Amino acid sequence: LSRFDLAFVPMHDEVPARPNVIQTVGALHASTNGDAAVARESLRQHPRFRADCQVAEARPHITVLIGGDTPEHQVTASFVEALLRQVLALCDEADAACLVTTSRRTLPDAERIAAQYLDRHPRCRALVLAGRDPLEGTMAGLLAWASVVVVTGDSVSMMSEACASGQPVIIVEPPLRRTHAARGPKSSRFIQTLAQQGYARRYLLPEVGLAIRRAVAEHRPAHPDRAFGLLGT
């Protein structure tokens, strides 16, 4: 840190306080609180956007951001399958649609499960897989379409982008590897901070369907201009 005049460092990195350090809640990212209508229209032009989705555009939309394996977490195909089953069940129950994307870290088996469940599903508005589809500019559109955002707890960047959207955010943490089960990884500390400060709610995998149901029922308006990031020096 002494090599820099100024450093922006997320809280969960637990860097000692210094005059040249500004602590942030989450990671710096490229998401902006721009025109949601423009972002929605941009996603509409994506080759994986489904204009023929059976759900009316005015109905709730659940955006799901799926990460991948890290040294701390395992985002397995079975985890993704269980998550998508709950999302689709809720979509049927609430007459909602889903938009789903994966990370460059998502394992091929997990992406195959996502494609198997969603490629032709009538309630899937868009499925954007990092292993096959163009990703440029899609995140802003996926978040602009969202009534609720569900994000896996392995990726600080994806969680930061989700919270910056101003939409209700549901975090589901994938299974921890045994070596990190005791104290928990940095991402777990980050999730705890998000929950404490009201940016997101944390749920176990079996609770995700109920969590989405509650978020849709609350129909909380988005607050994209709510400050997310800088806490002070």
C-alpha cells in the first residue's frame, strides 16, 4: 500500500487503516445507474433474448447470476440444478419469468444443466452462458429487467453489481470446501456486511424459493441511486 497515493480496498480484505486507504463495501465494477430503458432495449437485441417468452413483460422477472468454483466454494451441477428448480417453480407460481447468466468460472457440467432446463423453457426470457454466448453489455440489461436478483455467494464482483442495481438481492452461498468451513472465506464476510447494511438478504439453498416469493410479494421499488460502495477513509 505504501507504493500508492490512494487505494480503494473492500472491507472484507481487512486491510489495516492508513491515510491513503478508502474502504468500500464491495468491489469496484463497471455497472452504472444509467437509463434502465436503454439497458433493457440493449438486452432485447441479444441473440439469446426470447421475444416469444410466454410471460408478459409487465410481470415479475427474476434475474439469476451464477458464478463458479473458487478456492473456497464449489458451484456444482447439482447445486445449479437445485437452484434453477426453485426459480422455475416460483416462476410458475407467480406467473413470472427468469433471466439467467453464468460466469467464466462456471463449470461446463453446470452450464449444461442450465441449458437443459432453460434453453427452451417458456418462462425463460434469456439464458446467457459464458461458455458460448457474447457477454459484452449483458449485465446491465439483465439487472434492468430484474424485479428480484438472485446471485450465488462465490463472486464478490457479481454480488457488488447486483447490489448496485438497487433491486432486492437474494444471496445463496454455494457449499464451502472443507478447508474453509471453519472461519469462512472473505466472500462470507462480505455477504455478512451486505446483510447487516441492508443491501441484500442471505439464504440457504433450500430457502431460495420462499425468499423469492417474499421479495416478489413485497414489490419493493428499485433504489439504484442508493449509495453502494464508499464508506470513508
